[in-house]
Amino acid sequence: MQIPVLVGILSTLLSADGLVRAADLSVKYEISTRSVYRYIAMLSEGGVPIESVVGRNGGWRIVENYKLKATYFTPEEYERLIFSLQSSTLQDDVTRQATLKLTGLNRVHESATLLKSDQLIVDGGDTALGELVNTISDCISSRKLCHIEYHAKDGSDSVRVIEPYCLILKDGAWYVYSFCRLRRDFRYFKVSRIVKLQVGDRFSGRPYDGVDSSVIGTDVLKGKEMCDVLLSVDSSSLSACEEWLGVSSVVKLGESYIAKATLPYDELLINRILSLGSGVRVEAPHRLRQAVIERCRQVTEINRDE
């Protein structure tokens, strides 16, 4: 489930003058009609009084005179929703408006945009990385400085004092959006590149325009060639493929599935496809399929018995 889409659909229904059609929501939020029905069901189950009108010109509307109360979500739910919105890779106008509305509803809690460390568990096999993420989360909640030793991607090392404001999970990597006192500006730091971290004194905080995580992708993918990938997937590799590309990128076609995505063409892509096993076939581009075949041949040669 995409939290920004759920909140966006709720906002659309609240502001609509008449019926809202499934097709309109599907186009607006770039999701399938089936997903639209699922989100509507979630809102109904959550207590939003939604009327359904069937027929050719049917759709949904929220009953007249209904207003979303500030107490519709608990303080903990507000924290989780706003954190999810700010951490989303989809930082468009809908996401930003939804964040502002949720923050406005939750005026009671000054730290509404923060996720408490006991609500965040990172278990990815890398114990050190998980401890860093949890420590940074705690610093965000308590407004404490982080003294870090940072190893940049160009190989340089530096010692910095940062004011952490938001943790972002993008493409499987954690980033912390912070004000860097060395550079006197807001920066994104990749958590896995933090060599050492010490918690410092409290800081008062400063206003900022918001988090635009799209620049992370621009930085990470800078100079890399992108390609449109088309994969045929069977049930044995379906779950792993959905975890990698996201469920919205995989659609059912007959007895199998098709996955589409625009990805950087590099060694990591080839290795990732191989990790999905024999349940995946590369349909396009042709050179990627040939690269996968060649890599399989190389692995076979290396492991061949003498």
C-alpha cells in the first residue's frame, strides 16, 4: 500500500463536488482500477462514510456534512503517515499537499513529522547499519546533533556536525536529510557511508522547505545509462520480483506475469536478474538478455568440474 495515494484519494473525495469515478482516480494516481477499489475499501473500513453509486455514470462520494476530524488518526498514526509521506520517492504536488494537510491536523504534537526509535526496527543483516538508522531516528525525535565521520563516494573523508531532520529509505538505501554545519546548508547523507557517529547536544531546529528526495535519485544515477526492462515472471519468482520492483510494476498476463521498469543498465542489474532464479525471462532489451546468458555461461565455466 502506498500511503501518499491513500491520503490523496481521501483528500480528493473530501474536496469533490460530485461523484468521483474509479477511472479518474486510476489516471490521477497512476494505479490500476483494482487498486482503486482496494483503497476505497480501506477508507470505508477505517470509518470514512463513503457512498457508492453503481451504473454507467456511477462512482463514490462522501456523505454530506462529513468532515475529517483531527482525531480520526491517533498521534502515533499521524507520525507514521507523515513519516511515510516524507520518505516516499514520489515527491509530487499530491504528496506535498497531503503532508501539509496531515501536519495541520496534528497541531497538538510538535514532533509530528518524527518517528520514535521504538517504532522503527531495521533488520537487514547489517547490524551496524541498523544501529545507525535507529540512533539517527532517536536523534531526530529528541532533536540532538550527530557528530559523524563521513566517507563520500569520491573517496574523501570528512568530520561533520549535522542536525538530522528526516530519514529516507530510497531504492533499498537509507539517507538522512540534515543541516550540515560545515557546509552551512541542507544535505542528504547516505547512512551506509557514515563511518562513525556520536550523539551530541540538543539543537533548536530551523525551518526548511521540505524534503525533495528526487534529487537523491539524480545524484545516485548520475552518468548511468537507463534502459526500459521487460520481464516475464512465473509464480516461483513473483514475490522476489515484486519486492524488487514494487507490486505496481508487475501485472498478471494469462497464467504468468509481466514486469516493467526503467532501470540503470549496469552489472548490478544483471546480477539482480540472476538472483531471481529460473522463474524470470528477459524479454527486452535484447542486449540485456544476451548479457544475462553470457553471465550464466561464465558462472557455469567457473564451476565446471575438471
